[in-house]
Amino acid sequence: MTVGSLVSGLVAIPTTGLGILVGAGTGLVHGPWVKFTDMLSKDEVDKIDKEAEEEARLVSEA
């Protein structure tokens, strides 16, 4: 066993735990937002989606 594989194994364990915590937090934050879209009409949701895509495109080009 090399030092690199030992270090990689030891680092991977807490990184996985951190990923789980971040994912759970993201789910808690976005869960209510996703349900909120049920209260909007399809046209309103489509408009929001188009605006978000446009903003994302502008950010990616910057």
C-alpha cells in the first residue's frame, strides 16, 4: 500500500460525509421552492425558467 492510496482513502471518507451534509442542506432549501412552483401557472413557470436560462447563459459567457 502506498502513501498516496492511504491518504486518498482517509481523505475520501470525510469528503463523502461533507457531500451528504451539503446535499441534505440543498434539499432542505430547494424542497419548499420546488413545491412553491405548484402554486404558479405553467406560463409563469416557463417565464421564470427562460429568465433563469438567460441569466445562466450570460454568466457562462462572462
